[in-house]
Amino acid sequence: AMRQRLRVLAVFVLLCLTAANVFLFVSNVAQPIGGASGPPERGRPLPGSARTAKSGRTITVEVESGRKRAWVKVDGEEVVSAVAEESGQGRGMLVAVLHPFTGRLMSHGIFDTYTPQVENEMVNFLNNIHDGRVVVFAVSDEASFSLTEKGRMALLALGSSKIGQLAWRDTWVMVTMKHGDMEAESITNRQSLVPGASRLI
């Protein structure tokens, strides 16, 4: 079977942060992230995670959206994934929240926005993420059917310029910083999908 997927590679080089920005991000580390998926889930620290922007720390985020599966990798290591099943489990919008210095997975949720009203849970989750967090999105199988203007506006507010184009079983990914400037986004219409992957760097 033809493999249908979309991959985007976003490299964040945190070299130009001011002292004020560094303090803001570090001060946010101690604050919990709420959300519809429950308490934050802490991933194990990545190698070299003690380093900060001042030492030239680079975080590489790779994310893939596909018909059967979506996943997020940080520095080559998979930190979270969603596998779409016939029951609907694992379908929808995968959202991962990463620490901006270490790349550590701080929280995540899988929101089945194919199903009515689930987008409300996603919007609440996004609203509870603190500014300065890196937020990663990937569609697993289908996420557009019940994604209304409310959900799309929440994603527009986080920097998306393409979520309005998302249609039935399209693949879509975005890596952004909440109320920040770093962003990478890509969408592929299901009718134009070809074997292999499309990558942005």
C-alpha cells in the first residue's frame, strides 16, 4: 500500500534570547500545565538538557502526520505518538508541549476532532499552556470533520496560517512557540499525497 505521510523538520536554535527572555522561560518551568488530558506528563530529560541557550543549545523537532500514525521526535528520539485505530482511538489532533530549553515532553493530548464537541477539550488544553512553551501539532488519520471555527481560531491564534485549509483526511503539522516567533507549518491535501515524505527545514 502507498504510504501517505507528511513530515516537517523544525530546528530551533536558541542563541539570541535576551536575559529577560531566559528568566521568563526558566521561571515558567516550575509552573504546572493544566489541560483536558489531565496532569502534565513528564518525559525523561534528554542528553545535555542542563545546557541553556547561552551555551548554544539546539533543539531539533521532527513531526509527522499520516493516515495511520502521527509522531513527534526531539533530537531524533520519539517522545510521543498517536496510532489511529478502527475504533477511533488515536485519531485526531496530537498536541505535544515541549520545554523550550531541553526539549523535554511536558504534557500532551490526543483530541479526536472528528467527533463533535471534542474541540472544546483541545481549546481548553491550549489555553492552559504557558507562554514560551514549544507546541507541536500533528493530525493522525482525520481531524477536520468536527473542527469548527472555534477550534480553528485557537490554532490561528498560535500562529497557523494554513489551518483554514484543513479538509477531510488532509495531513497537517505545525511547530510553534506559544506567543513566540518560532514556527514551521505544512499541509498536504489527501488527493495530492504521494509516496515518501515532504520536509521543511
